[in-house]
Amino acid sequence: MPLHAKDSIREMIDDDIYASSDLSVCLPKYTFPKVEHESRHVYQAVHDELMLDGNSRQNLATFCQTWVEPEVHKLMDECVDKNMIDKDEYPQTAEIEARCVHMLADLWNSPEAENTLGCSTTGSSEAAMLGGMAMKWRWRERMKAQGKPTDKPNMICGPVQVCWHKFAKYWDIELREIPMEQDRLIMTPEEVIKRCDENTIGVVPTLGVTFTCQYEPVKEVSDALDKFQEETGIDIPIHVDGASGGFLAPFCDPNLEWDFRLPRVKSINASGHKFGLSPLGVGWVLWRTKADLPEDLIFRVNYLGGDMPTFALNFSRPGGQIVVQYYNFLRLGHEGYRRIHQACYETAQAVAQQIAEMGPFEIIYNGLGGIPALSWSLKSGEDHPFTLYDLSDRLRIRGWQVAAYSMPAHREDLVVMRILVRHGVSRDLGEMLVNDMQTCVEYFKRNPVTKPLESAGYCH
Ligand SMILES: Cc1ncc(COP(=O)(O)O)c(C=O)c1O
């Protein structure tokens, strides 16, 4: 082609993505596109748009994994076409899921680790729904057997993650959530027992409370429920929300009794994609023994071939996260998980120490007795030239996402900031964050915020 003719067919020449006919104009945003676009162009456009999201590695508000090994990327890619629900078509993925359940049953000290039941889920929220449903079903069976009414179930918990509010609403259960009171930010056995009666389907302690990162005292609550049963004859089971702690305590706090070592703990949920170190989209729920999951809740379908038992709220979903969970179990083992989490605990404690030394902050949680995280508030009784919302906003300039939020019912007055120290939040990154915080504090001293962002209509 003569060079001078190039202009007339410029639109067809794909030597530059951004000068292409696809990308030199705006792509459709809210109406369904009428024509096809070149895959290379669309990929670039979508890729570029994603740059505007925060950098997940600097998102210190999330509990979820934001760094994975290259092998994990490979396995995820290899599994992109596998539907984990189709156990007849992908029997090996199903086998891997079953192995994970038994490995977790072993990790959580089930007396029947080889035979007990459990399943993968999309995360702890779905797992909580399944654990909660099983509690409701078992309670209803017990009540029916005694000829008692079954219209007023209740559940007792401390300050729980929103999934339990959803569970209570969707399944019509009265949620007896123990409110925080002054310095008591989690459940105590006394507060639990005050709320128990024969309509209590179960008690749900959290191992790693979302707001404060502390472990609730599962053993103490279990002991108190034993005593309550001796006195009243009412037998109330425990489901542990181990969203974070389920993958921490077994490795870093092996003597803490919170799992199936306690006969009253009938089921446990945990997020594989949090401290289980798998990519987003996997959780687990397990029952202490087979008998603890009512058979009535298991559905069997045969139209995909074979006889397929399912107990899940979802149906089709990808198998990659489960396969990678298995990879992690084999890759890391007990020792690997312990080393990774221990490094995170040490970083959390070091960062907490440095933040305490800055002056304006009071450490609420320093990474001891819960998950690898820290939280702090502004010292009370002092005048500060900024709020924690201002600080959170200013840290965003350097890309850090550090949540600032108020506590739930009864302690809404307490505003805190929290950092989750996960795999990939290195000591160096922690140090850089502390330096940036120090710079922000100095900035606010020179430029006090006269109008707090909250009253200026700032949305957080
Ligand atoms: C204690 C607790 N339970 C449940 C959940 C929900 O977990 P997922 O995001 O895996 O659904 C979370 C999430 O942060 C949590 O911290």
C-alpha cells in the first residue's frame, strides 16, 4: 500500500489502541452497546478504568486476601471453567472440596473428623446462614418433640457482623445482640445467660469481632451454658463465627479452647479468603458430627448425573477458590500458616506501639488476644485539630485506605480506626504507613480542621 493511502484507511489500522475508532471516542456506559468492539481495545479500556479503584494491597480496612502466590493465579486460571456444584462432571474438584472439609474438621478437633459434614461456601456470610439454619431446624425438632410452640425463636450474640442481622431477618429470628457497655466491647458469659430461654436456638460467639478484632470467650460461655443446662434442663448449642479466628487460633493460639474440643460447639464457620489465605470467594461451614446437621436440609439432585447432595444457598460457582484452598493447605501446612500469621501479629504489635507513641491516639486493640490487627481512637478529654474521619481522608492521598467508623449500639460515641495486618502487609509497609500518619498529624497541627468533615456533609 502506498504510504499516502494510509490516511484513508487509518481507522482500520490497529497500530495504536488509543487512536483506534473504539477508544478515540467514549465507549457506551449505560445503554447496551449496539456493535462489537475489538477485544484488545476493550480490554485496555476496562483495564484502565480499574486503575481508578483503590490499590487493594493498601486497603487496610479489608480482612480479605489481597496478595497470593503466582501458583495461585495459575490454578485459578486453570479452574475458570469448572463449576463446583457439578460434582459428577468434576469429581476431582468435589474430592478436593471434601478433603478440605476433613482437613478443617481435623484442624478444629472434630471427634469424627473423617466422617463429619461440612461444605464450602462463597464466604462466611453464606456459611453463617447455613450454620444458623441448622440451629433453627434442630431447635424446632426439639420443641416439636416436646409439643411446644415454635413461633418465637431467638439467637444470642455479641456485636456481630451484618451477616447475622441478615440471618435473623431472613429466617425470622429475634436477635438478642448483647450491646457494648463502656469498656466491655464483647460478650461475657453473664450477659449471655441473662438472655437465654427455651426459645434460644443457639449462642454465636465471634472469634475475631469485626469492630474490635478481639476473640469472644467461647469456653467461658460454653461453661456457663453447661451450668445453665444443669439448673434449667435447657440445652443451648454454640455456633462459632470464626470468620477470621478459625484460620488463626489453631496455628497461633493452639491452647485456646474455642472449637469442637468443646462438646457444646456444634458448628463453625470461617472465611477461606481471609486468614485462610485463599482468593476472594470461599468460606467454610462444618458440623461437629454428622448428626449435628439435620438430614432434612440436604437436597439431592440427579440431573447433572450421579446422586448429588447439596446444602448451599448458591448453586453454580467457580471451583478455583476451593482448589486453591487445598493448594494452601498442602503448601503451607500448620507450620507455614503459623509463620505467616505470626509475622502479621508482630507487625500489628509494632505498628500499634509506634502509633501509641505519636501522642494523640489511644490504642484500643494492639494485636494481642485476637486477630492480627490494631485499632485506636483519639484520646478523650483532649482537643484535637482533626477527627479520625479527616485522618482517614488525608491518608487516602497516599493511597492508604484505613477505615474510621463508630462502634455499634450503646458505644456510638466511640469512633475508631482499624488496620488489618494480612499476608503481604510487610513490616516495611507498616513503617511507611506510620510515617505517612505522622506527616498527616503534623499537617493537621499546622492546618487544623475547623469544620469537622461529618458536619460538612462528608459521607463515610
Ligand atoms: C466476624 C465476621 N463474620 C462474618 C463475616 C462475613 O464474611 P464474608 O465476607 O466471608 O462473607 C465477616 C467479614 O468481615 C466477619 O468479620
